[in-house]
Amino acid sequence: MKKFVSWNIDSLNAALTSDSNRAQMSREVLKSIIAYDPDFISLQETKLPATGPTKKHLEIMEDLFPDYDHVWTSSREGARKSYAGTMILYKKEFNPIVTVPHICAPEPMDLEGRMLTLEFDDFFFTTVYTPNAGDGLNRLKERQDWDKCYANYLSSLDADKPVIATGDFNVAHKEIDLKNPESNHMSAGFTDEEREGFTNILNKGFTDTFRHVHGDVEGVYTWWAQRVKTSKINNSGWRIDYFLVSDRIKDKVSKSEMMDSGDRQDHTPIILEIDI
């Protein structure tokens, strides 16, 4: 049985080095992740510079994660600085082949450090930070193109061996995946176009593990808006973070759920346990 955690951390630098109240809450979440003792930890929106973790970051990470190696990718020349970015930490017993995928997405998305993939003998593990459709849906067309490119990429991996895909997909797939669907049909993350894009991914041969395990349970979310102080208190959230697996290994999943992040708003970590 292997254990996975995925979390949009919204600035690894802040979580490791800041003294703000939010950073302290982030560190408490990291402690919860470490206590869970996963084999793999996927982080999105690390917001590190193009050169990656600094010496200070590495020293803190070595102290926090002594049993893990890590790989990272950041936004680089041609894209915004210290933007997006992903990282995967994995137990030192593993020796994966690491790739930073280029999926021919609209510029500059392939330069923003949005994806990492680890290859093992029996499966791929890939993480993604999906582009947001933007204020006023000004990037909806580019987002639609990304979704198609990403779906094709996952399908190409799946043709070789089973896939475990995780991350912040920036879409609530069904009306039960957010608290207030009626008022959000024209909001980024819940447009018909984005939902269709996610359906297309699933139709390529993938399973939303949370729904596979829990069915149509309602009121379970992974993200609560920071700008609305009562969003988490009122559980006015969205489920936009996922673990997807190739259909042929879906019945190997034993757990797919959210980790409690306490009072911290924004994203909460999600976990997967699978016999692979």
C-alpha cells in the first residue's frame, strides 16, 4: 500500500520562512502531512524562483523531511517570476525517472512550472497546477486548450502503464462539488467549458477517486476563498483538488479523502492510499 498527499501550498517560501499567522498555520499543516507518513508529497503553487529552493529552504526542508528526496520545477524565463511551480517529495527508497512535461500548451503555460512526472516500473505519478481561467474569464480559451493538451498527455502515459495524477485542477466538476453552484456558472472554475474539459479527461480512461470511494456525498470540499472570512466557517467551499487514477487500477484505491487543515483557508491537502 502506498500513501500519497497533494497540497496547493500557496508559497512554499512563506510556509518555510515567514512568521505570519498564515505561515504558522501552513507549518501546522505540514506537520500533519509529515505525521501521516506518506510515500509521496506533491506540492503546487510553490512560487519559488527559477533557481528553485534557496540554501535556507533546503536546510529547513532537510530538517522537516529527513526521509525524503525532492524534485521541483519553477516558472522560468518567458513566464512570470516566482509564479506557479510544483514540487514532489518522495521517500529516499524510491528511484524514479523524473520529467518536466512540455504538453504544447498555450504560451507561456509550459514555462510556468505547472507539471512534474515520476516514472516507476509499474506506474506514473504526475502532479499538475492547472491554469485558472482568469478574472472575467479572460483566459478561458487558453484554459480550454490546456485541458485538451493535458488530457492527451495523460492518455499518452496511460498507454504505457497506469497513472496516478493529482493536483489543483481549478475546476469543480459537478454541482455537488461546490456550495453555491447556482450563482457560479459564469465563475472561473465552474464554467460549462471547464467542466467539459474535466469530463474529457475522465473519458480518456481516468477515475475521480474521491467519487469512486464516496459516491455522491455532498458538502466535502478542498478549497475555501481566503477573501471571504467566513467561507470555511460556513463550509462555503469548492472541490477543485483531485486524485485521478487510470480506470484499470481504480479498485486498488482504499482511501481518497481530505486532510483537516484546521482554521487555515485556501486549499487543504488531499490523500490517497492505493495498493500499487
